[in-house]
Amino acid sequence: MTQERLLSWIFYSVALATELDHAGYSEISIIADGINNSAPSNRELKDSVEWLIKNGLVEGRWNNYKLTLKGSEIYENDTRETKLIQEVWN
């Protein structure tokens, strides 16, 4: 999997996992597994969340994350026309 695809997978997983409240690695990983039929490794998840935070798309710490306003705007734009997982993720 390319780095770009990995980051989009984890970003989408965070978005879905935090629709109602903050989420930790466990909740994000469960959603990621549902999207891709494969759970990310701990390193993939940690590194991706750190990248998303560094780039202003996710906020949080101590295993308690959610989308930022910028991340929410991107997610809303990407899901405006479809909610089908594979279409959004691609």
C-alpha cells in the first residue's frame, strides 16, 4: 500500500470513528478493518495519526482523537456525493 493510500485509509477511519465522539486507536483500527478487511499495524496507525495531526487534519492526544475543522471540511466535501465506502476511499 502506498503512503498516500495508507494516510487516506486512516484519515477516513478517524472520520468514521469520531462521528459521535473522540476515538482511540482501538476504535480507529476497528473501523479501518471494516473499510479494508485488514487492520493497520500499530506502527501504521500511530505514524499515520501523527502525520494527520502534524498536517492539521486530526487533533488529540493520549489516545483520544477527532477531526479538526480542516479535516471535517475535507471529509464533508469527499462524502457530499456518495457515502459508499469504496467510492469515498478511492
